[in-house]
Amino acid sequence: MSFVEPSFEIDEKGRVICQFHSNFSFFIMPSKTMLQEKQMEILLTCKTCQHYLNNDCYFPRREIDKIEIDRTKKHLFICKFCGNYIDRMLSVIQKLYLKERFNIQVPLICCSCYESLKNHKLIKDLKIKSNRIKLNLIISILGIVFMYLTRNLFLSMPAIYFSIWFLIILSLFSFLLQYFMSLSRLNSMKKGKKFFKEHFS
């Protein structure tokens, strides 16, 4: 049985498109309406391709399914520059294909960072994103401190106020989660800036 070897291109918005996707002609159609753009976002995945359905793609159907689980459920694929989760499957497929087939290492880059890179303002945009994350970090720290300082007030509340207790615990976990996520994103951006200076400056 013969298999289809994928080939990729990147459109003006930084979206990876497979040239052998059964919807390729629609993907590259010029002057799409807003509704068509939204439709493209939904269709821009291996799972809508006839080669996936026929199981005659270079990547077997079961492997594509596993990649999609790793991407959407386990969040294993993140942008090399900003640490955002990669939200387009074909970006991941392109990277894996080039590595497996030609031993070429291509960094995973989200569309936002691709646009910034193309316009020569990646470092500036990363700084803006970093400042926003630092603000979230400060808010989460203030939330945790507030919960700690007012703990006696909450502990003195009767157990009958279960819903209030539930909201308090939920808020605490929310602040803690936001804190650790912010630290992780800042660390990813720091590595991203270093990678940019080593390979693109």
C-alpha cells in the first residue's frame, strides 16, 4: 500500500498547511470571509483530511490520534518562544515529520510569535507578554497573602456555610495554580529570548 508524503507551507498568518490535505484548495483560497476563516480553523487538522480517514498518510491514523491527545490533553507541545500551548495540529505534524524523515530540528512556534518574528518585533512582544504575566503573578501572590491573613476569620465560620467554604478553597487553589503557571510561562519566555538571540540575532 502506498502512502502520501506530506508537504507543508506556511500562510501569511503563520498557519502550517499540508499541501496534500484534501481541503488544501479551500485553505489557500484568497479573500476568505470571516465565516470561511472560522471554518478553516476548524478544518485545519489531519482529522478532517481524506488521507487520515483512508489511513494512507505517512503518519498512521493511530499515531495521529496519539499526537492529538498529547497536544490537547497532555499539553506536551509548547511554543519555543513564549511557552503557549500549540493550538494547531499541523504545526506539530510538520515538526515531527521533518525530524523523523530528514533529521531536521524545527522549533515549534505559535502563530502569534511567528507574526512577531516576521515583523522583526519578537523581543518587544515577548516583553509585553512578560509584563502581563508578571501582573498576573503579583495578583496571585496578593490573593494568597490575603487568604493567609484572613484565615482565622474563615476558620471561625460555622461548618454550615459549606458553599462559602467551598468558594474559599476554590479561590485559594485558583491563586496557587495561577502563581505556578505564571512562573512557568516566565521561565519559558526567558529561554525563548535566549534561543532567539542564539539563532536569530
